Amino acid sequence: MTGDALHTTFHGIGVSAGTAVGPLVIVTPAPKAPDDEAPTTDAAAASGVVRGVLEDVAAGLEARAAKASEHARPILEAGAMMARDPGLAVGIDTQLQSGKGITTAVTVAVEEYCAMFESLGGYMAERVTDLRDVRDRAVARLLGKPEPGVPALTEPSILAAHDLAPAETATLTTETCLGIITEIGGPTSHTAILASQLGIPAVVQAVGIMAIPFGTLVAIDGGVGEITVNPTAEETGLLAERKRRRAAALAGGTGNGATKDGYPVALLANIGTADDARKAAKQPVEGVGLFRTEFLFLDRETMPTVEEQTATYTEVFEAFGDRRIVVRTLDAGADKPLKFADLGPEDNPALGRRGIRLGMIRTEVLDAQLEALAAAYKATGADVRVMAPMIATQAEATWFAARVRALGLPKVGVMIEVPAAAIRSRGILFHVDFASLGTNDLQQYTMAADRMQGELADLLNPWEPALLDVVALACEGGQAMGKPVGVCGEAAGDPGLALVLAGLGVSSLSMAPGKVPAVRTALGLHTMTQCQQMAAAARAGTNAAEAKSAVMKMADPVLADLF
Ligand code: PEP
Ligand code: MG
């Protein structure tokens, strides 16, 4: 952070390009019932207060539901229903009558209710998350504090949080959320991924941003990772100029991805929900290169049925017509915990039973998903390609391919995100039809640096030459086997790196749809020979900064406007 209290500049890591100016809204943490709370002496009066607060919570959630996306609406409506549940109010009354302080009574009664719901299992058990959210909102109101989590945005605002849970980010819309700033998180954290999926400018690692008062005017540049508090007219003007130059560079061009001399590089979308699919399908993308299916189930306590999954997959496939859809089977574990596919605590979850390893243990979860994918494929005849996450060995690849093919699914592939698979991609590709490089995990494992740990962001810069070397190895295997190798990690959406990846032989790039225009423009400005030369120059760098600067020097000057 630099500057005085009124006019301050924060430098973080830009993870979703674009610029915006707006008032800052802080995402407040959930307050706890105070330990030294006074006991209740007038239970009837306290009961009236709690009921009023619960009604306010319900009305607030309902108002947000009315404006929320299709994905977030049911979550918010369920919360409103919980807040109005007469059983909950009676439970709180009992606690108040026993003399407990008002927020303690709410907390204890909600926990009792949660225990009962959990014992019922199924749909009821899933409501526990909604109940605890209602508790946090009610306790905050009773303490005279703002409700926790993402507040209802009444005007277009820039959101600041210590960190954002994926479910919270998913409730945001571009109409009211102009930008996202977090204090922690790295370039491949899920806040970053979801922000770019929503097309919202975002900066992570902006340490100290939470100290800026609510409502302060801030300017955010998600391309370079800069935040200016109380920007001057000159700064706002420069940002507007940058926005204009970027828009000019992006103008025109909606066709298939190709280099200046016509080498095709398919430009695909990364999606996580049916809502994402409908939005992405309206964009000029050549299909989906990564459907992260676990995002459909992040807030679920129990496994969704085959019928429910079939309905969702059918919806997604229909949205894309005859364009390709690469579906990744559940990648549960580590940074994407799924309650219904949990194998218990591990010391090193990122190196543990996650991805395909979990699928091979909980075969019923994987088989139900494949069954649903096969049914949706048969119903739509879509160009469906199914791939497994975290493949490390040929044995895993053959095991997965056999299961997918047995169900009549037409194409099977693997994600290459473990260095072993990149180094030996030739052997792995022998068993499958294609591979997609998950550069987020590939980098985490190449550098032995946790992708969730923002402090290690320097090791997680996707321009890192060691990562490029591992990508090159994977591509060599693809060329030897005559099978396509794409990229679906965040690196694919960086317009400069996209040139390097194309030069290394990558045949498709899959990214948040909002990033496609910049990558399309970058490719169209350079020939394949230039891309190959840039790839060689980047790999010759001794670190990420050198790799990037070598490429920027060789590139068309317009490339700089695309970030
Ligand atoms: C990756 O690891 O690069 C990837 C695309 O998968 P995810 O980010 O979902 O782990
Ligand atoms: Mg991954």
C-alpha cells in the first residue's frame, strides 16, 4: 500500500482483466454470540425481538433472491424459508425461557435444529448450511451489526473481502458487482476463476483493503492488479483511456481462433453451472473446453441422483448445440471439497485421495455421474467428450477410459495436471483420445507450491519457464501420438501466454468466456512461426518475469493493450 489515508494505491495480483470505478462494499465476517451476554429476564419481550429480526432476515433474503441469478435464487429462497420456520422460533423461545442471553439462545436453538436436520439426512440435512447462514444474519442484526457475507448491493459497487467462498462469489452479478478485491487468494484460486467466469475485474492479495471505509470510492484495474482509493480525476481519466484502448483492441473478430497465418487454435469456454453454460453459449466460443462439474454440487450434503444430474447435463449440452463440450468428471477433494464424496481428513489433501483417485475408491459416485452423462449424450446427440481429473499413470487412464467407453460415450480424455502425466504423456495418450492441460494444478505440483496459498504467488506465476518446459513435454507426447492436447487452466486466458502455448503445439485454449476476445485478438496478430519463436524465448528466460518480457518485446505492440 502506498500514499496517504485519503488517496491510496494498493498493489495486488490482477486475476480478471477490466477496469471499474465505484463505491467499496466490505464483506463482513460472521459475528459470534458474545461470551459475556446478559441473561434474558423478559422472555416474552425477547421472543418478540427475535421474531422481528428473523422476519427482517427472511425479507432481506427474499429481496436478494428476486434479483439473483438462477443458480443463487434457490439458495437464498431456502434461507428465507428457514428464517420463517415456526419450529425454529419455538426452539429459540425455549432457550430464552431458560434465561439464555438473546444471541446465545438463537445460536443454541439453531444448533439443536441443525442436529435434528442432520439426523433426518437427505434434503433436510442439506438445509443445515442455510440454517447457519440465517443464524449468522440474525445474530448480527441482534448485535446491531451489518449482516455477514456479501451484503445486498443496492447500487453498482466494488466488493472487498478477506476471502470469498465459491458459493458467495456465485451469487454476484455483473449488474451490481463492478469489481472484486480480496486480501488473500492466488491467481488460480477459485475466487479468481469464478470472477473471470462472471467477467468481473478482480484483484487478489490486496493486503489491507479491509481497512478502507465502507462506501469509499475506489478504482480497480484487474489487468495489472492495481487499486486506487479516492482516485483523482486524472487517474480516473487514465483508467478510462486504458479501457478505451482495450475496447478498441478487442473490437471486431468473432470467428474461430487462429493465428495470423491461419493455424487453428480452438477458443473454448470454462463453465461450472447450467447458468454459465447458457451465458457462454451466447458468446462466440467454439464450445466448452472444461465443464467443472463439481461446481454443481459444492453446497450439497448428499449425492445428487442420476436423474437430477441427467437433467442438468442435458440442459448444458442443449445450450451448445453441435459445439463440443468437454466434461470433467468430479474433481473432489483438496481445494474442491464435496461433502458427499469426503474420505475424511488427510495431512496433505492436495497430494491425497482426490480427483480420479477418489473416483476409483467411491466408484458409485463416478459411475452415477457417467451414467447421467451417457443418458444426456443419448438424449441430445451432442459432441460430448469426457475427461478425468488428476490422472498420473497409464493404469488410471485405461481404467477410466474403459468405464467411459463401456457406456457408449464417444470420446474419452484425461487432464494432465500432474507432472508425471506430462512427462509421460505419450504413454497416457495411447489409451485415450485427447488430453487437456490443467496448468493450475500442473504448476502447483511442478513448483511444489500450494495454489491456495497467496503468499506463494511468485512461484505460481504461469509464465514460469519450468511450467512451460513441462507443457512442452506434454505437447511432444501429443504430437508423437497424433492426438490433440489443449489447455484449460488459467494460463490459457492470458493473451501473451496463449501465444506461447500455441507455439508449443497446443490445439485448443479454454478459459472464462470473458477472456476469449483478448486471446482471439492476440492470436490473430501473430503467425505460428512467431508463436514458436516466442515460446522458445519464454523458455529461455530464467524466471517468469524474463519469460514474459521476452515475449512482450517480440509481440505486436497492441498485445500490451489486451491485459
Ligand atoms: C487446473 O488445474 O488447471 C484445472 C483446470 O482444474 P481446476 O482449476 O478446476 O483444478
Ligand atoms: Mg485441476
